[in-house]
Amino acid sequence: MPIKIQDDLPARKILEDEHIFVMTEHRALTQDIRPLKIMILNLMPTKIETETQILRCLSNTPLQIEVDLLQTKTYQAKNTSEEHMLAFYQTFDEVKDRRYDGLIITGAPVEMMDFEEVEYWDELCQIMEWSKTNVHSTFHICWGAQAGLYYHYGIPKYILDEKISGVFKHRLLNPKSRLFRGFDEVFEVPHSRHTQVRAEDILKVPELKIMADSPEAGVYIVGNDSGSQFFVMGHSEYDADTLAKEYFRDLGKGMNPKIPAHYFPNDDPSQKPQMRWRAHGTWIYSNWLNYFVYQTTPYELKPGHIR
């Protein structure tokens, strides 16, 4: 898939080194087709790493994608340079009059706080409300999924007794869904979170379905009937070493974290973890883009509800 991004976005060099076809703005201007317009609301502190991970996952179909990066105006990034944010990110005020085929809302390291206590909660609510009329399908990740379920459906999150961290086996509860085309019956996904949503709360909402779960990690994917909203509790976009970086970071802070489950060979943090979820990460984003965005989005994005 050619992903259209700004010519000097740092992710470009990384992805090109992996032989992923990245199309610069200059080259895209010479093609007479309508690319899918996808916006990524990046709430993660490691902006460049997250950009690269998600763009990599979007890169496995023949579709052309035009990507806009969005930041919150009410919270300034502390771990990414101001120059990067000014060069590549927009705020909601700049995009609110546009329409998008797809929106991805990432996780954020604020899950121990009540939603209303998060500094940018009001702005996020504006964006999630806007998505119902200006975005064809929205893909929520981890805390972003919990926030979306809470805002749209009133489903609460619960603090866990201990953090879920590791790579866990999952099963399909709705195997005929096109979201799971190409999936194995059992597949692995990384999780890293202190909170959860509960199946019994989701089952009370008629328009929602639990589509996949894990005996250890709980609810994994929730979708609504129309395919306009997906809520994904894990991190299929993670690199092989992302959980290791989190573990050693917390260890360095004196937090005494548990070793991520089923992650390091022989549970030995001195050994290099293996990438065991890349195929799943590729399929879930590709299937979302193909079946729930490209196949159903109108050619011309018009005002009003586009789903």
C-alpha cells in the first residue's frame, strides 16, 4: 500500500528501510485517484515510535492512504520535540470542517485517572462526538478504546489488582466477521494496561458485540453493528521490543514491575523477545481498511452522517 505522508516525516526512512512503499506528497500529486483519508489522533507520549508502528500496520493493501496526524490542543507533548509537533501535527480546530474515511485513536498513559480528570478529556469528547458525523469508521486502541466505550455507551473501566503486561493467546468469538479474514483460530496479541472493561457491561448494550477475547487478558475487540466503531484493548501495532522498553523503564524507576507474561524466552529479561504477532497486526488493520473503510465509504465525503 502506498501511504502518503509528508516528505520529511521521520517514519518515512524507517519504513522505506523495511521495503514498505511510502508515497511522498510530491509523488502523490501526479496520481489521479482519491486516496483514503485517514487521521491518527496520537495520544501516546512516544509520538514518533507510535506513528511508525501504526503506519507499518496500514501498509499491506494496494490502497492509497493519505494520513493526517492530530494532537490535542489542551495538552502539550513532553517527550517529542516542539519542532516535530509543529511540522507534522494539526489540532482539532484545523480539521473539524473536514471529513475522513477512517480515524485511529491511540492509547494514552492516563488510565489510572478517572476519564473526567484527564486534562484533554473535554477536547477528546468533542473529537469523538465529531467522529460520529465526520468519520466513516473509527478504530480505538487500548485506553482510547476504553474512553470510546465510556463516552459513546457509558461502559466503565475497572482498575486491575496488577498490571496486565505480556503477549497473550486470543480466540475469535465472531469468526465470520470480515475483520478476521485470514486469522488463525488462536492468535497472540501484546497487552499493557492497568485497567479493563468487563464483558457483562458490554453485553448489556444491544448494538455492541464482543468479537474476540483472551482467557487471561479478557475482552479484546468490541465492535458496533454498523462497523463504524471498533474498540481494541491490546496493542497489535507494538514492535517486538516495546514491552521490553516499558519493563526496563519501570524497573529503572524502582517500580518493581512483573516480567511481561509469555514474552521473554524462558521469562529471562536478558534474552531477546520474539515477534509473534506481526501477521495478526497486519491483518486486523488491513481488514479494517479494506472491508469497513474502503468497501463502504462514499467516493465523495459529504457533510452529515457518512456511515
